[in-house]
Amino acid sequence: MSGVLFGGPSPEHDISVLTGLQALRELERAGDDPLGIYWTKTGSFFSVASDVEADAFLDGVPKGSSELALHLGDEGGLYASGGRRGRGRRLDVEALVLATHGGPGEDGTLQGALDLAGINYTGPSVAGAALGMDKWTFASLVERAGLPTLPRSLLTGDMSSLPFDGPYILKPRFGGSSIGIDVVSDFATAKARLKSNAHLENGCVVETFRHDLTDLQIAIRTYPALDLSAIERPLRRSSDAEILNYRDKYVGGEGMVTAPRELPAVLRAEQRDAIIRYATTIADLAAVRGVARVDFLASETELYVNEINTIPGSLAKHLFVDPPLAFATLLRDLLSEARERPAHRYSVAGADGVVLRSAGSIAAKLA
């Protein structure tokens, strides 16, 4: 049995629910019998009916749902509730589609727990997830690899200046989508935002803000072979909007699927080839697994790598148009990769007791 896990304690909880429900319905329509797993805002897991609608989650757990438990270790896995006297029934889940945007569902936390539970899953490994969620580390890696990026810095409260001029765009160091992003004109305002913007509490990446640059996006999938999607130019709903914001991306109700766009984007051949080349490099550089989306900023003559989204909204299904790729095929390929190429398997090779036998008295070592 396969499953789809969505929700979670993240600012992108609602978008995750939409993506999860889309995947759940598509697998069911393709003849599968997937298990829908809702991860609540407080961290609990529940199985939900496959025909549940988005508005059923407005007040929390939908009616008729059953609580699940995630167990680690030799008998790890997902368990249906067994009541007060029993441990519960272990569910035979071969692999999970992770539709867990942002927060602990995309930063490696959930991935680590599933590794310890012995559950196969789609999308990034622990290392790939953590790298993709950390905007500062990802950008530093890209720059070190020689790919073009805009000037950026970590902004802290004890700084007296920045090494480049404004205006500035402030981004949560650890976060997805465009939640918490601010555009400011000067350094003093940027510092003030550290105290007034709750999304910047765990770190703030500040970059040069360029009004003349627009967004370009391409998706990568890694199974059955490395494959790149068409290139998209997302369009802002308002002509005076400073950035492609949360409303632009998700107000349509299906994530990026219903957002305005130019797809495929009309580009010069040199720019298109550069995006393909950079995205291919990033696939290895950022340990991409499953489906990821790489975002660029561009003008007619310039191109910069912006960031990576390791679990994109709607799993970037709308970008695979040349050639067309059915959503069911995308999902089944993700599940096949999860089963055939597990993200991680722990090993105790080398833990043969030699060190323990030769250790002697611990008390003596502390003396």
C-alpha cells in the first residue's frame, strides 16, 4: 500500500493539504488504493478518507479520521490505534508521497523520523532537505560552484552596515514559499524588521533587490532518469507588486497550477540553455531526489540562481508539458523511486565491539 502524507506544523500547512489531496485523488483515480495521512498543526497523525474535501480541515482533524502512531526501531512503522491495551496494528505502507511543504516536513526532520521508522518516502533525503531549506547554505554552495547569484549576506542585530547597497529583500533563512519576505529601501529599516517580522527570528538572509529582474522556474525529477521540465515565467497578479508573492502563487486554490504564467517561457536560446545547464548542475550539487523546483531571477541579459524548493507546491506537476507527463505517472514514478532507491539505510558496519573490549574501566578514564 502507498500513502500520501500532508499538512504538518508549518506556515505552509494549508498548501500542503491541497497538494496532498490532489495526489491522493489522482492515485485513486489511477486505480490505486492510497492511504491519506493528515499531519496536524500540533504534530499528530491521522488517516483520512480519500474523498475528504479541503474545507474539512478548516477546524482541524476531519470527522471520521483515525489516529495513527509513528513507531521507530526494529518494529517501526505507522500503526493504527490499538486502544489502551494494545500497541495497535502495523500498517503495510510500502512508500509515502510527501506533500509536506515547509517547516519540519521539508527541512529533514520528518525525513529523519521516517528513516528511523524504516518507511520509504519520496522527495529529498535528510541532507538534501536540510540543504534546500537553508537559503544561506544553498546560496553559498551555488556561489562556490561558480554559478551566478546576487550579492547576499546574513543580517544580524549587531551589524552596522551591509557590503552592498539597497534596496534590500529580506528572507527567512529557514523557510519556504514567499512567507515572511520583506522588501525595504535602507539598512536601518532592514535591521528594524529583525524585531518586527516573526519569520526572521531564526535567521535572515538579505540580498540586493532588483526591480528589473523577473522569475523563471524549472522543475527537476530524478526517476526513472534525470529529467527537466519546461521553463516557466510566473506572472504577478498585480503589475505594481514587488515580488512574486504568496497570493500570486496560491490564491487560485491549487497551488501554482492555477497561478498566471507564461509556459513555456519565451527566452533567448542562450538563456534557456544556461538555465538547463545550471539546473543540471544543481541536481547533483543539492542532492536532488524526487521532484524539486529551481528558481532563477533574470533580465534580458542577466541570469541568477535564486533558490531551490525541494517539495514544490502541487509537486510541480504543471511544469512537465514538453513532453506532457500525466500526474499519475509522476506520482507512480516518485513511489517507485522511494521503494527502489531508499533515501537512507543505516549501517552498523564496523561496530564490532573491538573498541568496547579494549576500553577498560570508564571510571579510570574519568580520573
